[in-house]
Amino acid sequence: PFSITISGSQHIIAEEYNYSTGKGRIVDIQTGKVLLDNENHLSFPFPIRMNGKQYILPECSAGNTLSAFSIVPSEPKISLLDVAAVDPVIVEYENRFWLFCNIAKRQNNSALFIFYSETIDGTYTAHKLNPVKIDIGNSRPAGIPVIVNGKLLRPAQNSSNGYGGEIIVNEITDLTPYRFSEQPINTISPDHEWQYNQGLHTVSPLGENQTLIDAKAYRFNFANFKAQCKRKTGRLFRK
């Protein structure tokens, strides 16, 4: 989930996943309105503003491209990279826009890639050290990077004990087109007393004084069970 502004009001948007089709789309949680839906799986609807307008930068790695979509359906999308970006986030820091992501089928839970541009909608160049780090416990983006007291903080997913286990907060200590270093400074873990206490996946600001997270629990889902059986049976017969 992320927060965006629509017509002056704050809304929470998120991926709505269909277990029967194995495909996600982006919806407004308050209204139930579908904001983005196409032939590919969409998730992780990272909000960005371009030229004073609200856009959504969703993961669309199945389409092998990264594009920003306006919340106004009639406006064209803005293509940023021909890369199968996984959980992409952008932050402005020291006169550049930095795009952090993982890349599908390239250790997409553990290898962190960085791209940079002079403008948010401009041409993005690959960091000279890509992938800048490989760590399944502290790599894949987990929400919006923020600057606090001059320090650039980047949340990352810890999937070492399963996907979406907890969040590691990193302080980026060196970031140029040729260098990158960060160090973990905090961990955000689910509370065992929560109803959904099996993991945390995303953290982002909700206005000025609140924080938005999502949490995980395990439930039996027949549509997912059916889809998994079909997938595994297909693999068996292909062999």
C-alpha cells in the first residue's frame, strides 16, 4: 500500500491480486475503484509526481518495461526504462533522481540495481557497480526512501526466512554514479500480538504524522490451491 493525493484528498492504493488468474491490478482501497489494469501483472504501486501531476510507477516486470501511469486514464504513460524492474522506487537526492529496484530473473530477491537521471522523467543510466549489492536479507526495496535530518534512509525487504518477512532500514552513506554504500540502522518486525503477524513487506509515509505498513498472515485460499495444483501438474507433464 501507498498513499497518493486524488482531487485534493488522500487515498491509499494497493495491489489487488486475483489468485485464479495469477494477476494483480492497482486499486483505490477506499473507493474500490480500479486505477490500473492491463494484460500484465501489476503490483507495488509506487507514487510519483511529474510536472505537478500524480503518477503511479507500478511493478510490471512481466512486460519487461518500467513506465509511469497517470491517474487520469486519458493521459499517456511515460516510459522510463526497458528493464523488468521489480519493486521500483525513486528518490531525489543531491540533484539527481535515483531509481532502486531488483530485476526479474536476475536474483530478483537479492540483487539490488540502481539507475539515475538528471530529471525524474528523463533518461536513466545504469550505476557503474550494478548490481550494487547481493543480499537476500537486505536488498529488495520495501517502500519509500526518505531523508531524515539530512540522512537518506532506504527500507529493504528481509526475505531470508521467507518472502516479506520483515523490513531493514538502511542509511545510505555514499551514493554517486560510481559508488554506493549503506548500513542497516534499524529493523521493523511484526508484533506477535497482531492478527497479521507473519511478516512485513512495505513501509511508507501516510501524511506528515503517520506511517503506512502492510502485514501478513497465512490463510487457506481455494483459488490459490487450485492454481498451484494446475501449475505443478503442468510442470510434471512438461518433464
